Amino acid sequence: MFGVDVLSSVPITHLLMAEMKTFNATSFDIEPMAGNEGKYNDAKWYSSTDSYWVQYEGLTGRTNSGKTSASDLIYWLSNVLGKSKGQGITFSELSPADAGNDTTSTGGDGTGGGGTAKDCSTENREAVAGDTTTCGSCLSGYVEDETGACVAIIKTSGTAEIESSEGISSNSIIAALAVFGMIGSFMVWKSKSA
């Protein structure tokens, strides 16, 4: 309606969902120093280049650091490279050698999985028996949307509708648009009759 497909629009929170996830830390992660709170550079191992690639705070994309070990990268980012001094460092994926030295990882997969099971209830999904790293299908009362997130199903007068993560249902949006349309029509009619 009016150029907006209310039933298939994706809330911005779903688009940013990956950015909002908090992953388990590795033993190589460094917290930012005072004055740089919340500023992190993310390092990821790429086996195709056998080096760490870094996404610097405030920038998009990754840059090849040329560093082959987490300790070398930490020293370089913390002491040598001016733009990252004092900022935190996270490792989204470790090299195979560093993963074996990660004291928080039990599997050595370099993802910082730690020894704790994934909490599937925060994603509104069922836990998979015997697998602590992945989640199953959506819980009862939830359905998967276009982005793969499980969202609540609201039943009203025999019909089901999907609630967005903001708590606004599609029927509420359609009703609000109808009211504004009627008000606009009335104002146009009133101005023509005056």
C-alpha cells in the first residue's frame, strides 16, 4: 500500500542482527583502553592467504595485515599501527596454530566457542540434542521470516499474523495507513468544498 509492502518488509533490527550478536571471546581478545571504550578492531584468519585480515574500527571491509600469528597481530595493532593504538581487538576466527593455543576454546575451531553450549532460546529456536553449537527449528508459536530469524505468530480473530521484532503487527500498520488515508481524503474534500 502506497509503495510499501507491509507484509514482506524486513525490520532494520533483522538486517543488523549479525552485528548485534555477542560471540564468546577467545583468550587472544583485548579490551580497549580508557578513552576508547566500545572501539574494537576485528581480526579474522583467511587460509587462502595464510594471514589475518582486520576490519578496523569505523571502517567497512577487511585489510590483509600480513601477520600470521595472533600475538604478532596484537603487538602490531596495539603498539605499532597508530590508528588502532588503545583500541580493543577481537578475533572472529583464529588460525589453526592459534586455535590450538586458545585457552577458552575446547574444540580448537578458532571461533571462540568456549566450553559453553549455545543458548538457542535467545533465538527462539529449539536446541539440537548432542550439538552445542547449532540450533534447530523455530519454537512453537514462532515462524521463520525472510531473514531466517524466528518471530512470534499472533493469532487474532482466527487469522495468524507475524509480529515484527519491534512489536508492531502487520494489521496494525495497515489500520494506521487506512486511518491516515481517510483523514487525508477528508481534508482534500473539505478544501475543495470551501
